[in-house]
Amino acid sequence: MARFRLTIAAKVFIAGVIIGVVVLVLWLNPGLLGKVAPTATKGSSSVPPSASLPTDVPGFPTIGDAPPGCPTATEVRFYHWAWNAQMGMMLATGGKQAIAGSLACQRGVNLKLIREDNNDNLISQLVTFGEAIKKGEAQPKAGAHFVGIMGDGSAQFLQGLNEKLLKLGPEYKAVVIGSAGASRGEDKFMGPPAWKLNPQAARGGLVAGVLRDGDWNIALKWLGDNKIPNNPDDTSWDPDALNWVNASDYIEAAQKYVSGFCAELKNTKTGKKEKHCVDGVVTWTPGDVTAAEQKGGIVSIVSTKEYRSQMPHVIIGSAKWMDANRKTVEGMLGAFFDAADKIKTSDEALRQAAAVSAYVYKEKDAAYWYKYFKVVQQQDKTGHDVELGGSAVHNLADNLQLFGMATGATNAFSVTYTVFANVVKSQYPALFPTFAPAEEIQDRSYLRALQQAGSTTQADMPKFAPDQKVTNVVSKRTWDIQFGTGSADFTPQTKDELKKLLNELIVASGTIVEVHGHTDNAGTAENNMKLSEDRAFAVKKWLEKEAPASFPEGRVKVVAHGQTEPVVPNTSAENKAKNRRVVIVLGTGA
């Protein structure tokens, strides 16, 4: 049967007829229009109801849009990532902007929270703010007053930022003034279980992550502690090193693992292109949860649970604006610290902060952020147990510890800043040839003012049992710590090595430290056993004296081996020197 087909002209004519009929019906029946498309009913002015997002979860408060709680106060804009370490900020604000009765408003701070996961955009916002001040705006309406980032990535962030700001004048530089919290496990290096059992098995592995980022730093420290090479060139593959696939952010890094991403990479040994697929990932929550739930098969090799001091959340602002608005800055910090104290002691406060987090981040729900605030054990998609999540909030006492302002405390932020700045510089000298000294990019005067204003609550410090032993080894490394012949006294040349060891152990403040002493075979076996013990004790005592808060009772253990475990035969002076060594084992235990 032949098909009948309308011409274009016929179709247009029919459509016109239909439209005409509809218009005629509505004109003859005006009431019908209101039923088809209701018109707005006019009435008196009123406050619109709060619009709730998916924070409506049983057991959690509903968070919605609300008018500013303290609109007469100057608006302070804080740009930040999505990160559970900011729970104190969330609770202090109560919403996207400080709500009525919030801790921020109580301290006279009209704080506005704005999520931004891109570091380049964070820098751009701070530069915009600085340029507005330079033009004469005392309270700029654009740009960021503050940003929050990872402390271990602050050197490269501040270097790039201050190169722009210092062109406006030295008083415009950005500085670190405090910390709202810290990662305590959620930032991690995840890989096959074999890598955890034997770190050397990671050679030739391919990991997805944001290069030169804080999570990348975790893997780099682990590589250094286990003396495994890193391949900084993400266009090549080195079978003797850990290799990288770059990602734009921590979410994409996890997705590259989940999707089984593969790349054609040049073999550094053969020069030939080869296909290699992602074995692991460096990421943070929700990236770690994504990797576990959507694919699984990898475990936490090491995280900020072990490298406890590595990743504080640091608050960065314009030195010029802050100096002119000291009361506002101190009020903001005080609100964060008050909120942290509430979260530490009240589950209800944590639930409130989790609900605000979901609303501000526009991602997941309150129950999700609440669950992964603490480290949790759960099964991945393959049925294996994995550790996910883990963060902490910082009160004033935590800040005084972090910035070396409490009795016996070392400035752990300065250590972290410097250690990881040197890591990046060693791997990418052309991109990051220099960085400012730690003392030049921090201003502790705001913390000092709060310290002087009243008493502080207790800081959250790691605790170690006297009989606790390492059951899970994180790293094992020989250090070139030299002693006088037949003596437990350090040689002058060993000072730099001891300082480097101290900094590395401060970063890894969540670990037990075992100091293993070894000797060559000169002398009697009995005397050598005693000598190796004395030398190990000398290292322990030096660490505890230099940074007592970082090496509390029970953290450092001494293990003596004498001459029983030579790494090479004691057949020459050179070999004997190699056998006279101190090995540092880092790990966790029950």
C-alpha cells in the first residue's frame, strides 16, 4: 500500500488551525486559563518559608535558606572545599550565611560560606579582594576575605598567591592565622593489599591523584620513608618507581580508579609506549568512599590517621585587611573554636554541623557527613574491610599546640609546611624552585589574643600505652645517625640527620616509633648488644627532649639488635660502617 505523506505547507496549515481553536476556547472561557496555568495570587508582603534540601534525614535537623542573622555586621566571605575538618565552621555559621543566634553572630561576624574546590579559583578570589583594597575599598564587596586549604599544600599555594599579591605591596601578602580542624584518616593513599604488606611491591604501580596536592604528599612521604623512587613525569612509566595519572580533583582521581582508566605511557627503561592501568588512588572523602563502594579491591596504605600532623585545615587571609579588622578576625576564630568544643562533647552538635555541611556543600546528606566524620570500618564492593573517613575539629587549645604556642609544643604547622614544600621542590624544581620561610607566612597574633583573653579547653593529643607494640608497619627506614667509636654520643655531623628525623616523625605523629639499634661485629656480642641499646636510647631521649609534646610517654620504643642483623658482611671498614646503623620503624598497634 502506498504511504500518504503531508507536505510541509499542509503541516503548517493544520498546526495553525489547532492553535486558533485553542485561543478561541480560552477567550470564550477565561476561567479555564487559571486551571491550566494558575496565575499568582496577590497578597500582603511575607517572609517566604525556608527551602529545605536533602538534609531532611531522620535524626538530623533540617537546614534551609534563612535571612542573614546579623546583617548590620560586615559580611565576611570564606571560600572552602568540601571537607569534614570544617565541621566547626559549619556549626558556628549555622547555614550558608551566619544565622540568627549562631556563634558567628554572637561574636559579631556576618560570615558567609562558599564552596570552591579549585585552588586556582581560590587564589583568584583572594587576589580580587586584595586589588579592591588597593583601590581604596575598606570592605570589598567581591573576592574572598578567607580561604581554607590543606596545611601540607600551603607552601605552593601561598607562593603562587603571594607572587601576585606582593605586586600590590608587601602589606598585601596572604598569611596563615589558624586552623579549623584536621584530616585524621580521610585523606589517604589507597592501593592493592600487597602494597601494604610489602611496600616494595608498589614499584611499577600507577596511581591516580592530583599532582603536588596534599593527598599526593601522603604517598610521597610514604615512598620516602620506604626508600621507593617516585616518577614525577605523568607521561612516562618507570617499572622501578611509583607512577602517576593526573586528575583535576580528588573526585576525578577516585573515578579514574573505579572506571579502570588506562594510559599509553613511555617506558623509561625501553623508550617504548605501553598501556598501563590505574592500580591505586590518593583522595579524600567522599573519594575514598566512591572507590570502595563502586569498585573496591584496594585498602588504605597510609593516611592522615598515621601522618596525624600532616594535614591541618589552615585559614588564610589578607594581612592588610586583617590588621585593620582584628576584632572581626578574632571573633571568627573564636566562633570556630567554640563550635569545635561543642562538637567534641555533644553528638547533637555534630549532627547539627553535619546537616549544615550537606546544605553548604550541596552534596550527599547529613547522615553521610556525620558517618564519615570519624574513621569507620566497612566492607567494600568486593567484601573486604576498608577504613574510610576520619577528621577532627580544632579548638583554641589544638591551635596552640599546632602552632607551637603551648608548653612543650613544637610548631607542627611550620614543620609540615617546610617538609612538604621541600618534597614538591625536589620533584618539580622547575615549577616550584623556591618558597617563603614558614615564619614569614603565618601570623599567630590572633591566636595569642584569644589565648590571653581566657582559659582554653584541652587539646586532642595522641596517646600511647607503655606496652603497645607495632602490629601494622607503615614504614621502615635506615637513618645515617653517626656515633663516636664504641660510644652512644652523637657525632657533630649527625645534627642535620637528627633534625630531619625529628621533622618526619612530627608529621607522622599518629604512629608508634620503634628505634632499632645495630652495631658491627667489633668487640664482644654482649657489649655490642648493650651498645646498640644505648644508641637507640640516645635517639629516643634526644627526640623527647627536642619536642616533648610530639613524643609523649609510650610513643618511642627501643629495640636492641647488637651485631645479630648485619646488612652486609663485616669484611671491610665500609661494610662495618653500614652495619652500625639506626633503623626507624613507624607503625600502629593494638
